[in-house]
Amino acid sequence: MTNAERILLVLDSHLDHEIQLILYGRAAIVLGFTDPPAEAARTLDVDAIIPISQVSAFQSDERFWKAQEATNSELKKYGLYITHLFEADQIFLRRDWENT
Amino acid sequence: MDDRPTLARKLGMTEHLSPLLYKASRLGLGPLELQILAVQRGCVHYSNGSEPTQPLANEEDLSNEELAIALLSPCLPYDPLSIRCGAAMLSAPGNKVPSLGRLTVMERCEIPVRYIAECGHRFEPENPFWNELLKIVPSFPTPSGVLPHPTRFVAMTGFTRRGRELLVEWQRPLSAVPAAS
């Protein structure tokens, strides 16, 4: 199991409702492609993009933040975490990235 | 809505949705309250005398390590006082270097934490706490003039009962030096 898988499985175990995370970075590469570079599998975290239209709902989703906190607490002993969550306008994306 | 630029912008970074600041927010702690909490936990050097005596949060809910990193978050509005309080809380007695290192990376605080650790090492070269922190916090290019001058993290005295001499004391809550872990 890769670090990215482990992080997301632990997060999933702490969630009590459905959420949508758009992954990017090395976690996305290791989970989304066959034969990913070994370097990608060594990532210690999962980065995610929050579409602008969902930022407000995300911010007020207390149960998500508690699950995220519990995930990081559980994974502390492995050095793994999920904290790098970016609003879509804080990273470089194609203009129509949500529709492609 | 606070329209001041964030520390991140000043440093040429973007902001993320900081889970630590959300946690602080759930506890009722915004940028100003984080500074007040630092004073309540012993950063009396930065007191303006108006802080309430009732603690805004206890250490079980927000540890000193979390408070330090929250004060240094690049997602906070840029405020040199917040950075100075964060520098003091960073070296609070009992803080553990591995925990600080993990929080630093998780909250993208490498630039201010590294800078403060370098300043701390300069003023307290014998304190292993700074060396250990420097070993685990990576270095990134840092624009000049954004983070407070190193002398803003210390108290300096130029004259004592012994006469003219320069005494420099790193500002931290309480008076003890944190143990290296």
C-alpha cells in the first residue's frame, strides 16, 4: 500500500459523509497512473484542490475538519499527513480545468 | 473580512486552507486572539495590559506547539507582532522539536520557522533546541525585509548594575530554556 492510499483510507474511515477531493501532485500521480515513478510513491502527504464553488461549503463542514484532524493524529507515528488543501485560484490550472 | 495581505503574499507564496487555523477558529481564536493567548501563556513581553485573565483556550485544546505554528502561519494577515509572539512560543519550555518540525511542514511554515531558528541559534548558540530544529526544517529562499529583524526577538540591555555591558535575552514564555528532544 502506498502512503497516499494509506492517508486516504484513514481519512475515509474517519468520515461519516461523502466528500469530494481533487488530488494533485505526487499522490495524484501514484494513485492515478500505472507504473508511477518511485519518487511519487514516497510522498508523505496528499495535496488537494478545492474548486472555488465549493470553498464555502468546505469551510463550514465541521465534520470534515474533525476527520482531517483525526487522520493526521492517527498517522503522526508514520509521518504522514493531509493538510495542503488549496483553493483553486491558489495554484496554476488551465482555465477550463473543471470541465476537462 | 480582513483585507490585509497575508504573510504568504509578503513571502511570495500562495495561501492554503490551513487546518490549524480552522481548528483555532473553532476554538474562537482569530489572529488577535492567538496573540492574546500567547501573552496569557507567558509572552508577557508582548502584553499591552488589556488581555483578559481567563485563558482563551487551554493547552489540551491547542498546544503551545500548535499556538506557535498558528502564529507563524503564512495564511494569517501579515503582522510582525504575530511573528514575534510565534517566535517566543516556538521556544516555549516543553516544546518538542519533532512535533514542531511536523507541524511546520504540514502548515507550510518553513520560511518563518527556519528564519527564527537561525536567529535563535545566533543568540543562543549553545542551546541544542535551535540546532535540532535547523536540522529538520528545510531552507527556502526568503525575501528580505518581510520577517522582523533578529533583534526584535530578543530583549537587550546595554547597562546593568555592573556598568556598561550588553545582555541579550531570547524572548520566550516563562524563563526556562526548552529541553532538546
